[in-house]
Amino acid sequence: MWNWDITFLAAMTRGVFYKLYMIEDIFSRTIVGWEVHEDETAEHASRLIRKACLAEGIHQEGLVLHSDNGSPMKGATMLASLQKLSVVPSFSRPSVSDDNPYSESLFRTLKYSPAYPNQPFESIEKARQWGHRFVQWYNEEHRHSAIRYVTPGQRHRGEDKAIWEQRKVVYEAAKEKNPQRWSGNIRNWNPVTDVWLRSWNSVGSAQEWGPPIYSA
């Protein structure tokens, strides 16, 4: 299961914003596709989804793509591309602002990152350069609290379980060596196995997706 959304990046010209498109695998929290454009269209989104599916080797039916109800998300070009790729579209409930929590959390991390510039971007090229650095940091350096402090890249490649097992051994050894420093159990390093998302289908009824397909 993937989710995607668009956030605005301020340009030097007052009132002008670049549009940052991002697709995230909600199981691993990995950013699997992103682009920066000057406008917000279903055509841009459609091309990005196709590129991400190609890069991740998505050829089988079953991928679910969640988004809000914006026009780029529900445009005819976008929906036609999803149908051609056998991707199942999933949408937030109308007028519900927190039904796309994974993208909202991702964009909050992006906007509150210490590396986020204090001044607007001088050009779209500068915005793209910054986006590239952020994605590299987020996927390969950022230890995500929701996945037991491994990086999204480690989880996407299936390296997370071995890391958690090693941490558990280290913590248990530390507790055995100095039991007086521990008031309870060690930190929970058990695997995070299931991820769920409540969404709204095309006929207007609630549904839960999960556990999602892991495509690493």
C-alpha cells in the first residue's frame, strides 16, 4: 500500500509556490517516488506513479494507492493510469482532514527538518536539489520512531528484523550487567508487522486495508 500527496514549497516570487509530489510506502515509510513541478495536475501525478511502479517492480495486481480527494488525485488521466497499472485507488473521506495521516506526517517531518531553508527557494532547480537531499536523508539516515528506529530504507530492504534482534540482545546484556539501572523491561524491539489505514471507497463506505503489500 502506498499513499501520496502534494505540498507547497514557497518560491521567491510572492504568492508563487512549487508543488512537491511524494509517494510513500506506508509499510516501510520509504519515499518511493517524488518530483517538483510548477503546477498541480493529474498528468504529473500519473507519470510519477508509473515511474514509481517501474522503479519498484510493481507488475502484479494488488497495489493500493491512497490519497485525499484533490483534483490531481481524482483526475481522469490519473485514474486511467491506475486502471492500466491494475492499481486500486483509495481516497480519504470528503471534508476529513486527517484521513491521509502518513503523507501528513511525512510533510510535517519535511517542513520541520532543521535542514529546511529559512528563505523561499530561488528556483525550481534549487527546490529539486533540496528535495533530492531530503529524500536521501529520510530514506537512508532518518531513524523513524514508528518503525522502531530503523531507517525506512532498511525496512524496505528487509534489514529491520536483524537490526531489532541485535538491539534486543544488546539491551538484555546491558540489563543483566547493571540491573539496578532498569526499573522495568527493556525497550520494545519486537517487529512491527502490520500497518492499517482506514479509508473511504468509491461507493462511500468505510473500509480498512491491511496488512499492506510489501514490495521490496
